[in-house]
Amino acid sequence: MSNQERLLVNLAEVVGCCEPLVREPLSAAQSVELARVFKALGDPVRLRLLSLIASHEGGEACVCDLTGAFELSGPTISHHLKVLREAGLITGERRGTWVYYRVAPQVLQQLSDVLIPASAPVAEETSV
């Protein structure tokens, strides 16, 4: 099992077993794992990379499609992609000389499940 697969299993165990924050406080271990993933999302370049990958046609993007969107060097983009991969937010597959990235929707869903209660009422609009 790769490090990324272990991380996804660990995150699923940590996040998947807990109630939304409004129902039950996180344990120390859950807080550490979730903070690591949210920290990866806390950088504007990484957040934009994740968005570019998720919104790309077919739900996957070649690294060659991503580098042109930034005024950053290739190694810097690679570093940010590595952080997203290590956090379990994206997966990468090498095809020839290029790597193609996909968002890991199950991880995003787990993060969402922690933050938003399943039975959250829809906020009513107020007139001003």
C-alpha cells in the first residue's frame, strides 16, 4: 500500500467516524489529521490548482495544462502538487512523460461531512 493510500485510509477512519463539528468535538487525533488536509488547502496556489484539476474537462488535468495558469516555475508547481497529493486531495498517474491529476472526491466529501451537518436547515433569506 502506498503512502497516499495509507493516508486516505487513515483520513477515512479519522473523519468518517466522527460526527459533524456541531454535534461532537473532534478528538486530538482527528484534529491533527484534519488540520493537515486543511493546511494543504490553505495556500492560494494549491487551492487554485485543486480548482483547475476539478473543473478540467473529464475531471483530470495533465501537469502540462496546469503550469501555464501560473507565473511560477515548474518545480514550484510540482511542490504544490506534491503537497496536495500527500494530503490525499489529489491522485496522480504517470502516462509517458506527463502526470495526470484527479481530485479525490471522497476526501472532499469527508471534509464537508465534518463541517456541515447532514440535516442542516437551509438558511432563509432576509429582506433588507
